[in-house]
Amino acid sequence: MTTQELTDLLGLKALSTFEPREITGVFISDMLSDVMAGAKSGNLWITVQTHKNIVPAANLVDASAVIVTNGKQVPEETIELANKHDIAILWTESQTFELVGRLYSLGLATQ
């Protein structure tokens, strides 16, 4: 499944512009150091973090997309930086637990 297919299927809001990428799994964490140490290339990163440091962290681990949950507002500077680096920032009002359940039901497992 690609990031664009997932966005359409779950009704996620794309906050940044991006090229669709294949999703290899799901990584859930709100700690940047945890993501940098444990996420794998192609993973979706699920978080409530919205500051601009999520962009370099996602870039470092080659995340397929960052999904911001719980309806958290993402600052414009984060979106602008994501656009510069072709990092998909997706948004949902859903709680993290609910979103992860939906992803699991689609066959996307955490790693």
C-alpha cells in the first residue's frame, strides 16, 4: 500500500506535498530518539509531536510518512520544512489508539 492510497482510504489530511511511497510497517512513538533508533525505512511514523524536528528525524530514518494524531495542530514552519524535503505529513483527528487499530485491520503491522 502507498502513502497516497492510505491517505485516501482513511480520509487522512495531507498537510505537505509528497511523492507517494510504499509503506513497509508502522512505528509509534513520541520520542525522537526512539524513532531514530528504532524506525525502519518505509515505516509510517505515528506521533502527537508537531515541532519542526520531526522532519529531520523522519528524513533520517527514511519514513514513508509522519501521521500526526489527536487533532494536534501542526505549525506552518513544520509543514514548510516537510515540503522542502518531500516528507509526507498527514493529519487526523483520530486518537492514536484508534488509528493504529485501523492500520492493523488493513494488515499494516508495527515493528
